[in-house]
Amino acid sequence: MRKGVSPIIATVILIVITVTLGFIVYNSSNEFITQLAPAPYCERVSFNAGIHEERGVYFIEATNTGNEVIDGFNLKIKDKFENIDVKKIHLVVNPGQSISQEISLEDISRRQLSITPIIKNAEGNALPCDYTFEKPLNSQITGFVIN
């Protein structure tokens, strides 16, 4: 009598291995494929934005003066040691719309701030515009605005 793994168990093991390998390949290639996606067309993006503090709580205010829906912003915070932290702000602003939203930030005084809009590309993926659309913010947190 020969002993071994039954054909059913062997088939199940092969299916599990195949699914696991497929999951690993998908996860590792998903970010790479997203990088190959076309960049968003930011030429029609125009906005005014500002951050202000009220009793220790920060708010972002944004007005979309362009013709594209803004799906959010990347807020870049640079400290005196040139360390950069990028915070994604989920804030949809339609053309012609002004909106204000509370954001979670630590003390940002004495830091350099800049903001970049995020819009959808031709494939519908929300991607940030390139650095040429980045606008600096005044680090005086007293209700400042950028244009």
C-alpha cells in the first residue's frame, strides 16, 4: 500500500499556493502600475487656500477658482532641520465652490508650509499635481491665504 497525500488535498494546496502568489504579485505591481498612469492635467487648476487656527484647532479654507474638481490637497510641512512631512487632506472642492474643514495638525508654527492640489487624471485616479503647482503658505498662523 502506497502512502501519500490524497489528490484532493494536493489540489487544495496547489490552489492556495496559486491564490497566495497571485495576491503577492497584485500587491507588488499595483503601486508600480499606478506610477505608470498618466499624470493629471493641472493646467486648468486654480485655487485660493489658507489655514487658520482657532483655539488650538486648525482649519483649511479653499476656494476653487478653476475649471477642474479638486479632490484634495497635499500639505507639505518642512521644519527648521529640512525634514519634510506630507499630509494628505481629503477635501473635495468643485469649481466655484468655497469650503472650510477642520484638519488634524500638530503645532505648525515656525515651519514652512506649502500646498499642492490633487485632481483625477484621465483614468479617474486621484493624483497630486507636480511641484510647479505647489503654492507656499505663510507660516504665521493667524488666518493666512495663498493665491
